[in-house]
Amino acid sequence: MNIYLLMKKFDHILLFKTNCSTGADKLMLQCLMQQDGIEEWNLDLDDCDYVLRVISRTLNHASIILLLNRHGYECCELI
Amino acid sequence: MRTRDIDKEQLVKQKAIECIVKDGMEGFSMNKLAKACKISVATLYIYYKDRDDLIISIAREEGLRMAKIMLEDFDENASFEDGLRVQWKNRYKHMMENPHLGVFFDQLRSSSYHAQFMETFKTNFETAIGNFMHNVHERGEVNEMPFEAFWSVAYAPLYSLIRFHNEGYSVGGKPFAMSDKILWATFNLVVKALKN
């Protein structure tokens, strides 16, 4: 891993704790994550916090939380 | 500031291997790793996409590092005995300096990460070893035989001794510590078995 690149991208990695725990939830996210501004995303179904990782240069934590809440999912920033 | 982050990344890799060796692949989680490193889970997810990404990245990196170490001072045109001696020396040194790695690699081999891990050896390493074996057969130093048969005689004794050493005991719980004398005596037996 190139630390320099990582540092540059640091601010654009948004992390969330969610309750998206199934393959069906992941499929749902696949639709939601198609919105403009999301360069890359990933849901870790192996983790107990079902961590959602989003790379975006334009969106912030609040907008992603709102997007998931609107579709019935719990979502908060992973600290 | 950058130095500190590289240190943290190194710590994450080292602790990840330790945790996997201790708890097994199944018992390993990002949460446990974060606690072991005394960092937040979020920091881990900055470095890696998910648990799979973390394991595969570390496996690839360690695999490439091992492949590089195994080729140090290795000459594919060397005689069978000299070439094999360098292989034994490099493998022995690497395994003794990184005692957790042997177990970690065994765990990778018997996991779903097997294919990705083995990919790392399909680089210079396989070519150099392939050329060495070709030369050895051409010169008639060693007979052709199934690869698995060759490997089992050529390297399995070395890995057995290292395992005994790491566990501190051998068959039947007998205390065991490796020495250069035992290592090279075993090597001589291996050469005797394989060389025409």
C-alpha cells in the first residue's frame, strides 16, 4: 500500500456502522450507491458492525446516513 | 507524521498475523485486531476495505517477501547440492526469523485465500526454481519424478524440523531445539536420497 496515496485519499473515505447484514441488504445498497459522487463503496458482511466504506469527494457522512435512513437502514459514523 | 503511519501499518500487519495464528482464520475479526493494535476500527477500514482485503493484502505481501528471500544468492545454474543448500539456508533463515509465518502460511493454504496466496509465487520464484530443476535433470544429477514426490523428500524434512523447534518438542513430546548440526546432517541425508 502506498502511504502517500493513502494519505491523499484519507478525507474521502467515509466509514459507517450499519445494520445491513444480509446479501439482500447488500443488493439494496448496490442500487443506493449508484448515486452521483460515490466513486467506490464496500460493505463488510463479515464484521459485527457491518461496516460500510464509501469513497467520495463530494458527499459527507450526513448525506450517506440520510440516504440509508430514508430506506429503512440504521447507519451512523464509525469512529 | 508519515513515519508514524508506516509504523502503524506495520503494527497492523504484525498483529494481524499474530491474531490469525492465535485464534485461527475463523476467530479473526477487525474488532479483535483493532483492540490488539490499540487503534480504532475506523482506522483499520482506512487502510483496508474489509476483512478479506486485509487478509489477502497481508498474504500477498508476505508471500512476495518470502519468494524474494528464497531467491537470495540462488543460482539456477548451480549444481543440485549447492542449489538445494541455498534453498534450505534461505528457507531456514526466513522461518526462524518469522516464527509465526509458517503457521500463518499453513492456515492460508487450507483456507479460501489459497489461490490468491499461491499466485504470489508465480513470479520470478517459480521460473528460477523451474529452470534450476530443468538444468539438474538435463545433467542427470536427479531423476525426473512427480513434483510432489520431489518436494516431500527435498523440503518436508526441513519444515518438520522447524515445526518441532517452534513447538519446542518433537514426536511423543520429547523436548527439541534446532541446531545447525541437526539441520545440515538432515540436509546431507536428503541430498543422498535424491542425487544420483
